[in-house]
Amino acid sequence: MTGNQNATDFDQLTELAKSLRKDVLIMTSEAGSGHPTSSMSAVEVMTSLYFGGIMRYDASNPSKPDRDRFILSKGHASPILYAVLAEAGYIKKDQLNTLRKIDSPLEGHPNMLRVPGVEASTGSLGQGLSMGLGHALNAKLDKLDYNVYVMMGDGEIQQGQVWEAAMAAANFNASNLVAIVDLNGYQQTGPVSSVTNPAAYAEKWKAFGWNTVEVDGHDIKATHQALVDATAYSDGPSAIIAHTKKGKGVSFLEADFSWHGRGVPKDRLEEALEEIG
């Protein structure tokens, strides 16, 4: 599939988001491990980005020099990235059920050496924005017209390296760089609010010189518009604070953050899939 093609059909994107959620649930259930809830909070943003006419890519030519780049800094949410790459045509759909299995390229965290369409090997949290800034500055050095999108977790941005990269990006006027914070409210061991104040995130990004907007990360039209506006902004880097829910779409996952690193047991999988619709 080639990205950035047609006018946006939000009904179609909504249905696609449901399908991607199901892919995440099925592959992590089959694996018996993984991070389904962290993946499910990111679905609408990634659906808008890849299939809403925003990102430019060509799955038949993954190394095309002027392609847009997406970096999943919260690499533990690899199931949603794999589901998106399969939908986009980078990998085969039947590969999804090999997640985390011996010899499968679909590792627990994305490996750019094994999966086409993965732009950076991530999972050591806090590093993705620095990588994204490197990609963004390379575009300027090589006089290439591409954008870089980096998705981070809300717990992840407690890492100091994130803010070093944020400060440098503003200084270098990296207008082709978009940071997306998936603010789902929880990190591995509890609420993010027990460590930092998520309500202050937007002001922090603004203070570092970023064009910043807050959005309901599950409103497909709102996420799409935020990405369109951030992509078009030309006076510096942009940040999107996407307010989301961990495990969005399945009530028993939304209600319990301890599902963070667990796949849904097979005896509850049908219940979860039916709730998504």
C-alpha cells in the first residue's frame, strides 16, 4: 500500500480501528504475553496517521529516501505497530500470530533489522525522540522532504533524555518533527500521576518551544485534524498530547491497569472481541 492517497473516510477509519484492536488482542492472546493495553490506547492515532492520508509511504519500497518516518518509542506497544504494518502491506497478516515466538521477526519490541517499515529498534524507553530528531535533521542535511512522527508513552517522558531532545529540536527548528504523547494515565506499576502531573504536560512542551495541542486520542476526527495541523506547522516542532485509555475498547481491560504486560486468556478472548464489535 502507498500512503497519503485519498480523501479521509472517517467511517472507514473507525471500522479499521476496530479491526486493528482485534488484531492486537488475537496476537497477544496467541502469544500469551505482550502489551495489549498499551497498544490499544494508541489505535486511533496510528490509524489516522497511516490510513488517513497523512503519512507518505510505499510498502513495496520501505527504504524510499523521501518516505515519512514513524518511530514507536514506547516499543513495548509493538503489537499495534505490527498490526498497522500488516494492514499497510509491509508484512503478511498471517505473520501476526507468530508474535514473540522463536525465530519470528515480530519480537516483543520492534527490530528494524527484521521487520520492514520499522524505522528504529526501540524499547529502552526515552530514546525515541532523540532518534526522531536525528531523522528530522538528516532530512534537512540531505535536502529531503519528509516528516518524522514519534509516539511516546506518558510514563516514558519522565526520562531526562526526552527533554534534552525536546530542547534541541526547538533550537534547531525541526519543523518536520511531530511528537505524540499517548497519555493513557498508567505506567507499568501504577498511575503516572503518582510520579508526575500529566495535567502539566502540555505546558511543559510549550515551555520547551513546541507547538502543542491536546486532543481526545480516541476521537478519530480530532486525532486526524491534530496530525494534519502538526504536519503543516512550519515554525518549529509540534507535540500532540493524546488523552487515551489503556485497553480502550474492552471494559475489563480498561478497568485494570495490571493487564499491562499480559495477553487476554483464550477463554476470555471471544468476550473481548465481541465487545469491540
